[in-house]
Amino acid sequence: MSEKTGERRRRRRSDAERSAAAVLDAAVQVLGRHPDAKVEQVAAAAGVTRQTVYAHYPSRPLLVAAVVDRITGEAVAALDAADVDGGTVTEALLGWLDVTWRLFDRYPLLLHPSVTAIDQEDSDRLHLPIVERLERLIRRGQDNGEFDRALDPVWLVSATIALGHAAGGEVAAGRMTTARTAAALRQSILRVYGARER
């Protein structure tokens, strides 16, 4: 392979990577805020054609999955940046809930049926990085007596996720405001954990 051919291939690969990144960036913004938006709207926001979007993400569900992966990465980074080691574990849990709820508020896609109805294997994969962090937090709270030691941390994680989805469903259906739902979620999780809000 000549040097010129190699350079052309590297340029094409680099252009394709930039194009894929632009599509995903646009999809996070467009679908994150407007879950029912069409692929054409994502393409327009990315400055590419609809065919280019499909070249990188052959179906809308694959594009949605990539968006949710990106948002999950953002959630993990926000949780890691939050000061969960200062104060009580209960305060850390409340901070953790605030961080995750702000992401739900920022990205309505997370509450959309296309995401909440994904199959269990994909759901488990998407939740895994957050689950690991939450389980560590729960164990710390149980070790120091802030949370009920009789409850299995795995159960508490599952209950937290289920309550989070239920809260999201109430907001998505318009039955509760975001603020009311966030307050109800905090209170419910504290009760499930056997903790008191301080």
C-alpha cells in the first residue's frame, strides 16, 4: 500500500469518526429532549443526511441505545464528581438521588417508553455502572448503622431502580410535577432503606 493510499484511508476513517461523533452529539441533544423526534431532525442538527445517520446507526433503536449509553456515561461522571464521601451516608444518598433526578429532568428520553421498555439484558447493562456505585453506598450506610442492616443491598438497589422508573412514569404521564415527584422519591427511598432524612 502506497503512502498516499494509507493517508487517504486514514483521512476517510477520521472523517467517518467525526461524522459519527457529530451524529451522536446531535442525537443526545435532539432525542434527549424530544424522544419522539424523527431521524431527519437528528440529521439536520448534525449537519448530515438521513442516510449518513443510518450509515452509523442502522436503526432508530440502535441510535436511541447509543444516546442512552452516552447519558449513562454522563450520569456516572456526575455521580463520581459528587461528594459522596463527605457528611453522612444518608446525605450522600440524597445527593446521589438529586444528581440522577436532574439527569431525568434534563433528558426526558430516559422516561420515554422506548427506553423504559427495553429488554432486561440491555437494561441490566445500562444500569450496571450506576448499580455498582449505589450498592457500595448502601453497604457503607448499613455498616455504620444509617440504613437497615436486615435488608439485602441487592434488593435495595432493585427497589431504588423500580421507584425511579415509577417516578419517571408519573412525570411522563403528567400526573405529578417534577418537583413533587422528586420529593416523593426521596422520602420513599429513605423509608425503604430504613433511614431518616436529616
